Amino acid sequence: MTYVLAIDQGTTSTRALLFDAQMRIVASAQQEFTQYFPQSGWVEHDPNALWETVLSTCRTVLKRADVQAADIAAIGITNQRETVVVWDKQTGTPVYNAIVWQDRRTSNTCQALREDGHEEMITARTGLLLDPYFSSTKLSWVLDHVADARARAAQGDLLFGTVDSYLIWKLTGGGQHVTDATNAARTMLYDIHKGRWSTEICDLLDIPIQMLPEVKDCAADFGVTTSDFLGSPIPIYGVAGDQQAATIGQACFEPGMLKSTYGTGCFALLNTGDAPVKSQQRLLTTIAYQLDGQPTYALEGSIFVAGAVVQWLRDGLKIITDARETQTLATQADPHQNVIIVPAFVGLGAPYWNPKCRGATFGLTRGTGPAEMAKAALESVGYQTRDLLEAMASDWNADGVQPVLRVDGGMSASDWAMQFLSDIIAAPVDRPALHETTALGAAWLAGMWAGIYPDQDTFAKSWAREAQFIPTMENTQREEKYALWKRAVQATLSVS
């Protein structure tokens, strides 16, 4: 058995990637699924679609590689975090659509909890801020709004999970209700210091603790798939939330190492070692990974809209037909126009944490066209990243933060965007030789546990850089542009 199958269940698509014994990708498959927006600020997925796309992509990738299930040593899973699924313990039928991490329907609930003085306790236990981004208030909403859900949950008839838990339950034929520490840490129900579910928070939100999955290390035995999944049983040995999996795939194992992933959103994680750091800048304290029972902590900054702003140009404004067009358009933009897009389509994440504000565009002129909008969209990601990095440097000894940012995710393929990122943060940006770092992280966890991949130190030494972007922008221009961004953000916040 010389292969590892990585399942990457993301926000807009599901992907399956097959890695060989040398951690090289031999085949991949991807399938998009429908996004549902029932109301402004609401985002949902059909859990059955998530499962069906996992089935489809995994079967396709084995066919493309001409590999049998018996050739696969292990499966690693990485997933969109914070998204909530509640299903019937006996039938596996979801009681409601999956409520996606971007969803803001529980803003008022979070505000009420804050006004009642609960945020300090919740942050102390979980490292998270009181925000609808996280799973707990979404779960509470499902229990409140689905007929008989609270009664059924109290009777032990319903199960809760983030997407990894739901997929494992399905893959194992209902045999395992488990998760890993990184996903648990994003629910706003998990005590990251004691390594267990918080009964205090569960009681506060009236969530029956028996609904919650067992929490394991990122590399562990998560169960075995049923034979009808791919033809033979395969053990599941690795699980990590997508941003933590990318941190692992980028080999950010030393305190001070920093990565930023540019997918639908943007997420920067700074490894802070074996000690959790309490943020003074409204960043999140979270678990980067947990191996052999020992958590490694991180500071995280979450941007809700990164690649999604390019999708908006394509699907909303319809000024492009393919995301790759933005790079060419950006080079054609009028350099004298200072168009700023604040892409707060579902509120602003770190370090602002305002779920109610919405997107805004500044600096429009009669000459503003697709090129200027594309440039502003790409620049918005760089500006938001600088917000995060400045907050991290303030929280955690700026001298201890590595001066190089490792990047991954779909938008990292844009040379223009990465050069602007380097310019605006005034630091080198490294893009790895293997762009699929999220899937690689999940694959390494599973393959390492299966005994076919190297240990952590050897794996870290194998990391290779494809390209490095060095800042070339004059400091005066850099600070003038960033000042315009900060003014645009303040103006956006002022009308929320």
C-alpha cells in the first residue's frame, strides 16, 4: 500500500488528491456544489451534496490513477471549518442544511451574549471571540428553529459535527462520531487549555454535550471506511481543519513561522509553540495542530472574503469570466486611480470583527472600469493581510515573527497579487513548489501515522520554494496606499 488519499472538502468545491509514497500528486479531481443564500447574510450547503461530491471525486481520482482501494494505505481529511451539520443518529439524515462558516444569522445572539457579560469567559476557555463565524451559536440556532430538534438532541437522537465529523460518520457507515483538536477548537465549545468540551459553554447555549464528537489528535485512528465507499476498507488516519492542514503542509512547525492561505477567505496563522497567546488585538488563539496528545498553538487572523471578491467580479458584476483574467486586467489599470474595495460582503473579520457591516467601494470615477475594479479586488487581499500581520506582531514579540510569509491557496498563483502583497507588507513572500499545501498537510498526517511518510523534522526539510516575491514599492507610496485603505475601512464601519 503505497498511496495516500487526501479529501479536501472546501467551501465551494470538494477535491480528492492521490499522493504516492514520495508525497507527489499522481491524480486529482474536483467538483463544485451549490451555494444557498436564503437571506442576506445567510449561507448554507446541502450536506448530502458535500457527501456526494466526496464520493464522486474519490472514485474519479482512483480511476484516473488506475489505483485500487487496496493500494491506499490511509485517508487524510481536511475541511471547511466552523460549518455546522446536525444529523439523525440512526438514519444519518441531516435535520437542516449545513450552516456555513460565513453565515451571519446569529449576530444578534452573539450580541446578546456579549451584553450579558459572557464574552470574557468564552474567550478565556476557547481563545475565540463571540462571533457568528463559529459553530456554537449556529448549532444553537438549528436546535431552536428545527421542529423537535432540542427534544431529540436531549434524548440523544441527534449528532452534531463540523464537516469532518459528518464525513467520517458517513465514511465509516455510522461507526465513528469523532473529530480532531483543530476542528474542535473552532466550535466555540472546546476548552483549548484543558483539551475537552466546555460544559459551562454547552450549558449556557443549552447544547446537550452528548451531541458532540470525541476529540482526537490530528494523526490518529479515526476509523475505517466501509467497503462500498471505494471497494475495500481504508483507514482514516489524519484530520485537520483546512487552515491548520495548510500550516502543516507549509511545514510551519517552529514558533514564529507564519503562513497565509488565500481561498474563499484568507487565513493567516502564526505558530506560537506550546503556549497559547492571549491576543490584545482581537486575533484568535487556536490550536495549530495536536500530535501525541500535545497541542501546538497559534494566533490566527481570519479574513472572510479573499478569493470570493474575485468570484464576485465574475458572478456578481460579470466583468470577468475567469479568475485568471484579474491579473491581466490589474496590469492595465490606470495607476492614477485609487479605487478601494472593502469586501465586507458578510461583515469584517479580524481585527475588526464587525458582522453587520457590508462591502463598499471608494474612489470611483467616470474612468473606472473592469481593470481598476480587478486591481482593487486583488489589492484588498493584500491590505487585509497587512492588517492581520500588524496585529500579530503587536501580540507576539515582533522580533520573534519570521520575516518571510509562506503563502498558498488559489489566489497565491497570481504573480501580480503576490507581488502587491509583498509590497504592501514590506516583506518577502514565498510560494511553495507544491501549491496544494492543504491537501498535503492532510496527506502527511495520514501517511505519517500509517508509517509510509517521514517524521515531522524530515518532512519540514522537504519543503521547497517555487518563487519568492521581494518588495519593490517605495515606502512613501506603501504608507499612502495603506492609509487610504484604513480610511475606507473606517468609513465602511461607520455606516454598519
